[in-house]
Amino acid sequence: MTESLPHWYLLGAGNMGTLAAWYLTRAGHAVSVVTNSPTPPRHKQLIFSDQNASLTLPCVSPAQLPDTIAYLLVASKTPYTEAALRRVSGHLNSTTQVLRFQNGMGALDGRLPPGTNVLEAITTSAVKGQSPQHTIVAENTTWLGGLSQPPEWLAGLQRHWPDLRWEADIRFVQWKKLVANAVINPLTALHDVPNGALVDDPALQQAARALCAEADTLLTTLDSSWPGNSFSAVLQVARATAGNTSSMRADRQRGAITEIEAINGWLLRQAQRHGMDLPTHRRLIEALTPT
Ligand SMILES: NC(=O)c1ccc[n+]([C@@H]2O[C@H](COP(=O)([O-])OP(=O)(O)OC[C@H]3O[C@@H](n4cnc5c(N)ncnc54)[C@H](OP(=O)(O)O)[C@@H]3O)[C@@H](O)[C@H]2O)c1
């Protein structure tokens, strides 16, 4: 007998939440958006390089949730995670499987019932747009990990989600993405430049080098097998995305709160726990945090 496929309750039906919902529903999973008030279903348009697709996601209000949510997908921007989780408060327990689709680290720490399993998703895909229209800028690799075993539904999902991989130890994949985000995002936001400026501008490259060195020192302290060498990895990302506007630069241009607390802030908090300082990261956080 085959197990029934998950019904996901989605917090954050933005760019990433919609992309994930698209592949999950292709694979036969159900996805409902959790909103604060009863609303009509959300019609979404996804623009891929080779096709346009539309998707309709049912919406449920907190009052319509099941007693216990078995599968929760969190794709809110990190500063809004706490507010989003309030919508599902009282409906989670340690059996809930949570899939976190966010940049940065730690946005769910201390916010879930003790013992809750969190699957972490890291993607190098890129989606931009404003609901209901989401444009897939790049479809690259997505890694899932964080559990001792891959979930039983993964193999079925991999048939529909291009280059979706299981990573037994997701931490280094997360850290690599985290360092790229911690260098490219705040520097391009502060100087209001595209990602490629880190390759072309010697002063920015110098700043990037200092940020990478601090991050590598910390991550090596956390795990001595961290390969380091982040500077060349970050430059590679900046080169490959030279014309792009980072999400932090875009947030700052709109006057929106950025994800810096979950990115550089996480590095700084880890450093403080180990009696270390990351002065270049600290100064960037100060420069980008509205007073
Ligand atoms: N877009 C990408 O290419 C990409 C790539 C890799 C990782 N990520 C990460 O994925 C996560 C989601 O990013 P995204 O691009 O999907 O973000 P998004 O479309 O801008 O927003 C996602 C959701 O966050 C909540 N949100 C955003 N702005 C808000 C505001 N001003 N006030 C209250 N809530 C707000 C909304 O949730 P509700 O709908 O519930 O209100 C929104 O649907 C982030 O951590 C991002 O760094 C994104």
C-alpha cells in the first residue's frame, strides 16, 4: 500500500514559496497557503524560460487549519518568520515535518515545538517578481537535508523538480550559500551596485576578502573540516551573477527590512558564543540596520 502524499501548509506564498508549490503539486502533493483571513484561492503565474505556467493555490485561515499540521513549508522572508508562525500557533507539534525554504540560518530556532524535525532547502535557483507573477530567472540545483534519512516522498518529487538533490550533511552547503549571501548581499546593498561590482571594483574586492577571511575563521572554529577558501567561491558567484541585483540591495532600494540578521547576524552570534569578534561583518550590520 502506498502512503498518501503530503499536504503542505505554506507560509509565504512569494517567489520561492510559489516555485516550491509548483513542483510539489506537479508531484501530487497538496499545498494550501495559510493566510490571516479567509481569502479566495491565489492564482499564480510562473514564467519559465521555455514556458509559462499557472497555478491555483487554495488559501486557509488559521481558523480552518487541522488540529495538527503534518507538513509545514516556511518560505517567508526571514524578518517575517515570527509573524508568519503566529498563524499556525497551536497547530504544530514535534511530529510536524517542517521544510524551511529561506536564506540565512536560525530563523526557526526556538520558534518550533522542541524536537520538531526541520528539513532545510538550499537553492541556487532564482525567482523574482511580485505576486501573482513570478519569473524564474535561473533554475539550478536545490539541495534538501537536515534529517537522518531522506523523506519517503523525495524520490517521487525528484521526478518533477529539476536537479533536486539529497544532501546527507547539509551544513556545508548551507554555509557556502550563507557566506556568499553574507558578502555579496550587504556589500552590493550598501554601495547600491550589481553583484559584478565585487569583481570589478578593487575596494569592494578587498572588503569581500576581509569578510570571507572572518567567516572562514569562524566556520573553521565551528568545524575544523570546513574547507575555507570562501573568497574564490564568492568571486565565482559574483562573476556568474554579475548583472543581478542582490535581494538585499533590492530590499534596501524599496526601503524594506533586509535579511541581514539571519545572514551576517547569524555569523556574528555564533562568533560571540565562541568569544570571537567579526569586526567587518559587525560594521556592515551596523551600517545597514536602520537606527
Ligand atoms: N527569490 C529567490 O530567488 C530566492 C533564492 C534563494 C533563496 N531565497 C530565499 O527564500 C526566502 C523567500 O524569498 P522570496 O524571494 O520568495 O521572498 P518574497 O517573494 O519577497 O516574499 C516571500 C514572503 O515573505 C513575506 N513577506 C515579504 N515581504 C514582506 C513584508 N514587507 N511584510 C510581511 N511579510 C512579507 C510574505 O509572506 P506572506 O505571503 O505570508 O505574507 C511573502 O509572500 C527568503 O529567505 C529568500 O532569501 C529566495
